[in-house]
Amino acid sequence: MSECLVLGELPDLWLESKRDDPGVVARPSDRGEDGGLLDGGGQLLGREIGEELTGREDTSTCWPHEEHPRQFPVPPGLRSSQSSTSSTTGYCHPQSGYVFGIGKNLFDKLQDDPYEYRRKINAYYPFHDEGEWELAKFLVENLTQAQIDKFLKLKWFHTRQRPSFTSKEQLLDWTDALPCFAPWKVSNIEFTGYKTTYPVQLIWRDALEVVKQLFGDPVFANHITFQPHVVNTGSQREYGDYFSADIAWKIQDYLPVGATQVPIILGSDKTPVTRTTGGLEMHPLFISIGNIDSEVRSKATLRAWRCIAYMPVAKFRVHPDYQTILQARLWHKCVDLICANLKIAARDGCFMPDPSRHIRYVFTPLIAHVCDLPEASMIAAVSKSASPITMATQEKFGDGVLYPPRTGKHTLQLIYNISQEIDPWDLDRFQKAAKAAYLSGVHMPYWLDWLYSCPSVFLAGEVLHTLHKFFADHPLKWIKEIVGKTELDTRFIIQHKRVGTRHFTKGITHVNQMTGREHRDIQRTIVASIAGAAPPRFVRAIRALIDFIYYAQNPVHSLESLQSMSQALSDFHAFKDAIVEAEARRGKKGAKEDFFIPKLELLQSFRGTIERLGTLMQFSADMTERLLITHCKDLFARTNRRMNDFTEQCVRILNRQESMELFNLYALISSRGASLVNAICLEDEEVTTVNPALSWVSRVLPDEAYSVHGPRQVRNHFHKGILSGDALTAFYLTSTPDFKSLSPDDICTKYALVDFDHAVSQFIARFSLSNGESTRWDHRHGRFCAWNKFRVQLHSAFQSRVIMPSRVIQSYPPSDSFPLGNCDTVLIDVTGDDGQITSRVAQVRLVFQPKVPRSSDLVLPTHLSSPLLYIQYFDFIANPNDRPELAMWTVERSYVVDQHGERYRRGGVVLLTDVTHAVELIPEYGDKVNKNVSSATCLESYDRFFLNNFADKESYHTLSTEFV
């Protein structure tokens, strides 16, 4: 579909939509009878800043209940596992989420297709069967049209049955005939008064129709929330997804009785995705809804995000000073067109069926727009020298103070005041006046009439750019200045390699373009790595920032964790003078003494954002950057790149892609006679990797689970693995050991364990004394099987129902590559003579188990019938308070002296199930690193180490709370 939109006879941005034109300039006082609630000025949030609120009292639009369904999905914060020991309580908003009847979910609507009567006979019509459909899908998704034609003309088909489609044209016609909702279209936009280098074309679809698809998709039936709720764990309020935070409850108070919120989350990235089309550039706009669990929304392949537009980047034939302001105004007006019906739904509501066919009375407030800082400034209509979410300006960015919010109402009032004096299309004068008021010159931001929406709120704290890229752009550069690039690289190069953890074989300073993942990997060890090479107060400032970054990424928050996060930021500002004193912050003209860093100022708002909207990880731009690849860059490679019909090609490909994705799962479900309603699972389930489509198909069609793409389930070792005594830890060993039969002498020689025999003797004696089990088995003449590694798996420290991926613990014997062995470290529980259990750090040198010949009638006691570990101990020599700049435990290898005066490492034998966590040790390098050490000998060459509590977010939480 193509249409032409003229943007005003005067040089104004005007687009026809289903609502009245708000005018050239937003007049904050003229918002109708709702007392200002129709603008984007954040009036609903006024309670926090002393403004009066006006709510809706008319509930006459609410229908009586036609049905009282028994089952609704449980909100994420109120789900628990059987292994959970925490007391979680909560309650939902009493006047939310009512059901107003029964309708059709997304899959039901597919049955309205005119060819549905044929699909009752053949679910894959117009294709012959499932196999032919899979072939067609593969060809369309992976080959160009020329390649498809070439494939269908292969001589291979001369002796074999051809598919029903005989040409590429027929194949594409058939796929285009599949059911499609929210079709794409092209709008040719004429910018009256300003010429552009290329025609301005917007590829888009109605955002409200896409939201209806997401809200009614049965795939998400067990991963969707309808009601604001409060979650308490113990005595602590818990903040998780949007519906567990404050704004959800407050907005609900102003909606009609029984209404359901469908909170809108937009995402955009100004990375061009069409550079190969002769200069035509477009930026994608994505959408999701806050009802879907953040665990699902965080994975691009789970289809919880949809692309709704490709925004044109017009090149205007004007002076360069006006290029940016015109592009920004065009961008806002395009978003205004795309989201026009969402704004109507936010104001008046509309009825939508949910995945279980229950009709809800829906309102669509904008709660988040995920983007980077430059785009956030453009969206908020403010200049680069001002914060887009607070009243702070450049000279105040580094003072560590939380300033009042820059509400939409305030911004609109400034725009209105300027427009009273200057015509907004007198670009030179208007732009100068706007900059004097810290505005960008955009006079009609898209959010100006979006009810319950305010840029100081929906421009939520964004983790990827505001934390990780900020770290790479500033703190990492400061560290390079102080430590030196060569020394810093060496400290990373020689760190011990752990399975599943990024190791920087060439160091970290040579990489110019880093991803967010690499930023996170550097943050893991940066604090311990610079200890001794940087001044203590400098290290403390860096550690405070890393503390803040880790707290900000918590998947759930409590008031206690929010206070700790705020304290970490305060600590940074208290010690940041050490960065200036060390002349680590430098610019083109040398050392700088200021901290005028916009992203640093944004950190002050993180706590308020979490309390208002929930955890920040649900709004990370990791998702939009991934969507650029999965939804955009691969797509445009399938066009022929001809300018004359490029946008029409894009529309056809987009519609085709959407239809095929939807039809694939629908046909699979319907062809097997399964219900098109995904049943709600009420039992408490422990989860590994979330994949709603896979979970549904695995439950109703277990034999077809292989056909569902996306994240696969993490292997759950709690089902068939070895469990600890409290069943909170699972262990896995391969059924076939790496060494099937070793004698004690073999072990002593192969693993260089001189006291192995003595350690086994002590272990047997200790357990025989404690449990009274004795044995005739003599370990000195026995045989052992041994493994080079095992896996340990835990539940999440944040969400007990979530099972984390297992961690590999290595225990390889000495070899050419690892002359002293390749062995990892763990935390174990040790029971003392007084019966008290204490935690100790140990290095696993051997995983073994006694072996009894099949011909023997000997029965081993319990403690010898399960896998054992030979370990070497470390002693705690300093606690976090002894080194406040690090706040880490310090450990040292434990040695014993034998009767001949020879010193050797203290070893011992323990049960495999005594292990509680995998831990990471970073050597205490001192002023200079020992360059004779390599990653293969790191753990063996140093005696003193830091217990790294930044190894991962789970370890950070454990070592910061439970372990202490």
C-alpha cells in the first residue's frame, strides 16, 4: 500500500490522522476537560513533584463481567519454586484486569482467512504438506529470487517429484497469500517548503494493530501480566517488572474500573540499515508491551518485539545548521503518525482479546522509549548541554546531585512561550531562542498528547549505553592513563582461563570497537587487576562505579539493594577527586578537572526509575541492537537494491516474513488437532531458559519440540544429577570417567599429589569416626576412576525458581600446555571438630571415586560410594574491611611442613557435594606484574589472591550478602 502525505501548505508538519490536529505548537493550558491529562506533560506524576492531579471518575463504560475465568497467569514476582525458602507475599490492584467477554485470540483470527475451509483438510494449504511448507520456507528465507529460480530448474527434479510450486513467482504468490495482520505500507511524504535529496518515504504500519497482535498471541499466555501488584519478600518491597513498580499502580488509579493497562515500550536506534541502496537511509522503530515478562522480552528471537516502521533520514537541501532540526521534526511527526491510534487508546481505551480469548478494556500509556543518549535528547526536545530527564545542565553534570525532573509540561511550556514570540518555522531565530532555553528546536514532540506519558519517566535508565559504554568511554580510559596500556594488558593476559568466561588473550587496550558483552567481561576483573598499580583512593572510585553498575543490573530490587546502589554512586563522587589528582581524566588540551559527563548525570536518576518502572534490565538497548540484525540487516539484503521500487520490495518482504512466522506455528498446532488456546500452567515450575513457543509445543506436542527455533533449554541437572544435602546444588559427572582405573601411585605421579595417600586415609578415618561406618577396603591397594572436570549448577540468587546454567570446574593433570595442571577454584563447606560449618576456598586438583572389582562382594560405605575431590586449601588472611578500596576477601595458599622440614601445599579429600560455589581468584600482582607468568601458570605461580566478587552478578550478590 502506498500513499502520499503532504506536510502542510506552509512549511509545517501536518499529517492526517484519526484525531484532531493539535496545532503547530502545543499549548499546555488548552488540553480540554481532563485538566491537562491529555498532554505529554507528565501530569500523572505530579503527585511526586507537588502538582495537582485530575483523574477520571466516569466508569460507565465498564461492562459487567460475562465470565469469571478460573485461571490467570501468575505475575513473575509472585511465582516461586519448591526449593524457595523465602516468604513472598503480595496483592494485586483490586480494580484492574476485569474480563468483559470472550473474543478471538491471534490464532483464532487466522481461521477467518478465506482459505481456512481448505486448511481443515490440509493445514499447510496452499502447500501440499508439512515437508513442502518447510522447503518453501527455507527457500524464501535463505535464497534470493534468482537462486530460487535456479534451484527449481535443477536436473535433480527430472527424476524426482517436483514441489507443487514450479517457479519463484508461484512460490512468492503462495507465501503472499498466507494470512497477514497489521500489513506494512509506504507513505510518500512531501515536505512543503524544503527540498530533499531523495524522496522521503516512510515504511510503517499501525502500531495499535501490532499491539493487538502481541496482546492476543497465545504463545505468551503463560508469560503475560494484566494487573499492577505489590510484591513483598520478607519485610522488603520488591521491584521487578513494570507491573510491580509504582507508576503501574498510580496509572491504574486513574483508569476506569476494571481497565487493563497495556504499557507501550518503544525502541529505536539511529543506525542506518539501508546504506547499500544508493544513499537512502532508514532507521527502524520497534515496539513491545510491558505485559509480557521481561525474561521473554529480553530475547530477540522470541518475537516479543516487533518492528513497526523504518524512519526516513532525509537529506535537506538547506544550510547544515538547519539539517538536524528538520530531521528531528520529521522524525517526531512520523512517530506521531505511526502511534496515533495508540494515543487514542491511551485516552479513550479500546477492547482487546488476550491470549486466552478474554476481552479486556485496554489503555496504552507509553512507559519507556529505549534509545541512546543523543536520541533521548532529540526525543525530549532538549539540547545536548542539558539532561533529557532532569533540570541539570552541563556545568552540573558531575556534582552528584539529583535535580528535579524535566517534565514534559515544563518543556511544552517553554516551547509555547518561545513560539508566542517567534514563528517555529523561522528556523534561525527559533533555533537560537530554543538553545538559550536548553531546547533543540523541535516544536511538536510526538509525546505531547500521549496521556500518562512524560519524557522524564519514559526515557528510562538504559543499561547498555549509560553504563557499559560509559564505562568504556571514561573509567576504562582513566585506568589506562594510570596503570599504563602494557601493564594493564599483561594483567588481563595472564589471568587464569575459566570455561564459559571471556579471556583476553591479547589484552584489552588494542580493541577499538567493543560490544556491550566485552565491556561486561572487562568489568568482571578490572578492580582486582589494578590493585597495587593505582592509588588506593583511585581504585576505590573505580570500584564504587563497578558496584553501581552491578547493582543497577539486578533482575529484582529491594529497598536495601536500592540503598546500596545509591551509596555506591555517592562513594564514587566522594572519591572522584583522586581521578583528578592522578590526572587520569584527560582531553585534547591535557588534564581535565571537571566531570561534565552527561551519562554520569543520568546515573542519579536510576533509583527513581527503578521505583517508578521496575528493574532497568527490561529496558536495555542490547535488545534493539540485536533486533537491528534479526529484523533489519538480513531483510534488506534480500532486495535487489534498485531505487525505483525499493520501498515496495521492502513492504512485500516484510509482509511475507510476518505471515510466514505466524503461519508456521499456527499450522503446526492446528495440524495436530491441539487447542489454539495455550493453557495456563498454575503449578510452580523451575525454569532454565525461557522460550514460550517451545514450552507450549513441548507440553502439547512433545514430539515436535525440535521444530521450534529460538533459545534452547539449559540442561537441568537437578533432575538426574547428584544433589547436595539441602538439594540446592546439583552436580554432573559424565557416565564414563576420563581415567577408568588408576592406582594411588598412578595418581601421585600423574597429578603430582605427594600426599594423596595420607589425605585419603584422613578422610576415611574422619568419616568412620563420625558415622560409625567401617570398611575392609584398603585404599592403598585399591583402584580409582577419575574425571578431568565436573559441573555445578545453582538456583539464581535473585529468583529461586530460575535455574542458572551450570559452571564447569576443571581438574586437569599436568601436561605440556599446562605444566602445573589446569585446575579451578571453588568454595566448599567444611565441618570443624566442634561441628560448626565454615566456608573455605580450595583448588580442585582431582575428581575421583573408589572402584571395586565386579567380582568382589565388598560393599563400600556411603562416604566412599560417591564422587570425591582432592583439594588444596587457601586461608583467609584479610576481610573486605582491611582493604576498603577493594572490599574483597584476600586468601593465601595454605602450606604444611613435614617432619623433614619440607613445605608443601595443604591438601585434603572432601565430598563432591561439599562444593557450594565456583569462585574466581585474581592474583595480588603488586606494583608490577611478573611477566614470566602465563595464564597456564597463573594460579600456581602466585600465593596470594583476591576472591573476586565481580566474577558474575550471581557471585557478586552471594559474596556481598549470604557469604558475609
